[in-house]
Amino acid sequence: MRAALAVVALVLFPATAFAQSSDDTRAAATARPAVVLVTVGWHGWVRDTRTGEVFGGRTGYDVAVTCAGTVISADGYVATASHCVHTGPLGGAGALFAAAVAELKKAGRVGDEGKAAAQFADHGVAEGASPDRPLDRDIRVERRDRDGRDVAPATVVDLTAPDAGDVAVLKVERTGLPTVAIRPDAPEVGTEVTVLGHSSTEDLEVDHRGGAIAGRREQNGKPYLEFAGTITRGQSGGPVVDGTGALVGVVGRVSAESHTVAASASTLADLVRGKGIQLVPGPGDLAYRTGVERYFADDYDGAVESFDAALAAGHPRAAEYRESALGRGGAATSPGTLGLLAVLCGCLGLAGLAGAVGMVVERSRAGRKPALVSTVDD
Amino acid sequence: MTDPSRLPGKPTVLIVLLTALCALAGTVLLTAATVRHLPRRPAAAQEGDRPSPTPRSSSTREPGPPLCVIGSWQVAEDTVKIKFYTDADATTFTGSGRLFEFRPDGTGTEKHDNHVLKSTFEGNEIRIVSNGAQDFTWTTKDGTITYLTRTSSTLVYSYYDQRGLLDSHPAAGPGDLYDTNDFTCERGRAVESRRDVEYRSVWNRTTAYGVYG
């Protein structure tokens, strides 16, 4: 019967992170709760500095860019790729340049799109409603919490140039967020890693892909990691984690050799240093990570216990993984059963008390009656 | 009447009492355990501490000239009615090859390099040959283009018929134009026209100016 229940549970929860049991799945399970969606809305105009021509019409261009991000501090600090939030040609200005090129193409004014974009990078500026105003940037960090979808406005704490480090730290006014640990040392070539990002921005579903560090490189004095394969659109800015789920890199761009290039976590560690950002995991993180460890050690009872502790500490994503552990046969101490036992004990105790009191009263009465009978008989 | 021999003894009462107390103690412990296992709300900040995104305030900018007009153009086909002889009706001339450049600051240039307009009159070919350039200012509105002023000109027109060169003179100098034509532009092709002089000019975009990449 228990086996049958387990089968039912697996059918009910087939899409959870623990559907498979491999190293990258474990790493992904550890890091997944900290992965967020970063949406950046850019608004502005493009001006060719050579001719003075302004593109964008009366209302300007509105371009939305989506990236992934990773919560590195429970106090609302999020790491992502700099090119997602940078205002320069490799960031927001580049997004507006692309919008201008698309509009010019419709007017028959573009030969080669790549060359056109390069010309704008060299001679164009992206600006606000006047040449002395910067373009508008609206950053939002979205994540799934226990109440559904949480959307928070974000600000940029600090960033490196997209071509010199490509990491940024954002701040959202949230607390108690699940985090990942940052691994400050660079992993060796060949180290197995997992890349996480959003397969869908609609339901914020996070997917992952395993791989291995194929090489290390430097650009403008900043270290980068390379691994084989390309990234999907929703993975840019997302975490590259090692087998323990610790952050080793931030997904950047695809190189000319079709390798994915990730900024090294050491660049991120340098960026947050001295800013008072607490990178210590919270009790929810620790309990959740223990739960994942226990789960992959086939200790489903222990996993459920740890996930319960994570939930009690406010971890927003432990519930679904707890269900997965239950589906694999983990047992939980049911509050319903305990409650029933408490009620039964309470009733038994009250009945016993009443019985005991009744007995005492009856004994008292019985003790007085013989004296009265004796008087009458006399 | 109660039979004292059937009353419970003191040990029995004590046992019942102890059992009841134990049960009550168990109740307390189980209740505590139940409360501990009840799912708790996340220790997140209160709603008032969780700011949500606010809509961006709108900003606008006075738009420049239409994107499509800006650039360089070469006339593929000119058709226009011109009064060539003072004592004869206007005849229809055709030609091609004029070059235009429309700039985003509202200025423009028209270039003629041995540009020829041809027609026939009483079986003879008549021609207007032009050379030089003129600069102008322009604007567009609701499907029309208006040439506002001529700011400079080096254009010279020469008139030929079967007898040879009849006359040659420069175009007018700087001054107001306020010459409005219908104008349509789509991708690499533009058409300028004006009904009262049966003027129609078809232009093709060139890469000399205003094209990226």
C-alpha cells in the first residue's frame, strides 16, 4: 500500500527538480531556489552624433531585456551579468541601437545589420528626452515565492564593464531570500558545472544544463570561464554552479568559438567586498541544503525533516521539494495525527480526572453513611 | 443505598488519577509537537515593506523628419509639362538622373550632372540640359513635401531644339520657394508628384547618404 502511494505521488509530481538523480540535478536543486528573473525595460532615443538625426519618433523606443540572476544575500542582493543592466553599447544602449536598426531597415536604410549596429556603437548615443538626459532603465527582479509571483523593483549597487568582468550586483527591498554560496576560488578545467536559467518567463520555470569547464581566459584583466555549448536566451546572467551548488560563474555571452563565456565568481566576490553585503547563508538555506543532501543520499525521511525546518525558517521553495521527497517514500510527522492524539489524550485525561473525582466523592459519602445508620438503629 | 464493599479502593483512585494526569501531560506535549509541525508562514517582510514596481513616467520628444525621406536618391523617371516655346503650349518632357540628398536638419541638395529633359515638338526633339546644384530647406506634412527656401544655387539651364542652343541661363538665386508636392516614400522608393503641372518623379534610394551598414 505504501508503495502504491509512492507511485501515485510520483505521478502527481513528475516535474519537480528531483525527477532525476544525477550530480547536475543535485547541484541544480541546491541552487534553483536562488535563481531569479531579471527584466530590464529600456526607454529612450538614439542619436547619430555625425548627422544629429534622432531615431525613436515622439515616444522613443521601449525595449525589454530578460536575463537570469542569482540571489547571493538573503537581504535582497542579486548577482547578474553587467551587460543586462549596463547603459552602454554592450547593454541598454545596444538594445536601443538594435531597435533603431530594425526601424531603419523597414525604411530601407540598412544594408548589413551587423555593420549598422557597429556604426551605431561607434557613432550613436542612446539618451533620454533630451541630449543631456540619460536613457530610462527600469529593473525588476521576479521570483516564485509561496504566494506566487513576486515582482520587486531593483537598483544597481555596483557593476563592472560588460567587457571587463561582466558582473553586476542589484538590490531589491526583500529579506529572507534563499541564496547560493559563492565559491571564491576558480574551478579547474574539467570541473563539472551546471548552468541554470529560465526556460519560460511566464511561469518562471528554471531549467538547467550540465557541462564541464573547458577553459579559462582573461579579458581586460578579468577572469572568465568557458564551457562548451551555447546558452539559451533566459540563461544570460544566470548562475554557473559546481557540484555542491556553489556559484563559480555568471553566464555571459557566447564566444566566437561557440563556447559560453561566464564571468568568474571571483570578480563578483571582489565587487561585493567592502559593501557590507552579508553572504552568510540563513537558517532556511542551511536546512534546505541539508534536505537536498539527504534527498540525494536516499534519506527521504531526513530530507522531509530538513525541508520542514527550511519551511519553518521561511524558505519559499522547500515545499515543492518536500513533496518530492514524500513522493519518494519520505515520511513526515503529521500534525494532523499528533493533533488527534492530543485530543484523545486530553479527553482521556479529563475522563480520568472526572472518574477519580467521582470515586473520591463516592468514597466520602460511603464513609459517612454507617454512622447515621448506627444512630437510627440505636 | 451504596454497598461500601463495592467502592473503589484508594490504590484504584490513585491509579485513575495518575493515568488522567499522565494523559493530560501527554496532551500538553502532543499539542506542543503539533504546533511545532504546523506549516509556518515565511519569515518575509510585511507587505508594507515590499515595494512593487511603479509605472514609468511618460516622456516625449519632438520628432524629427520621417526616417524614410532622409537619405540620398536618384531619379529613375521624371515626367513634367514645360512651356518650351513662348508661343506654343506646354509639352511633356521626360528624363532621369537627378540626385537628391535629404538631411535630418531639414536641408537638402539637388545635383544635376548633364541632366537632360527631352520632348518633341512638331516632330523635332527639344531638350533642356542642366548642370550644377542647388541647396534648399524642406519639410514634410501629411503626405506632402514642401521646399521652403532655396539657399544657394549653381544650376544652369540650356535649351536646345533642331537648330541648336537657343538659350542658357542660371536658375534663380536664393529665395523663398514654398513649392509643395505630393510625396510618398516606402523603403527604397519614393514618388513625388504634382497634378497641375502633370509632374511625376520616381526616385530610387542610393547608399551615398543615410544608409547604415
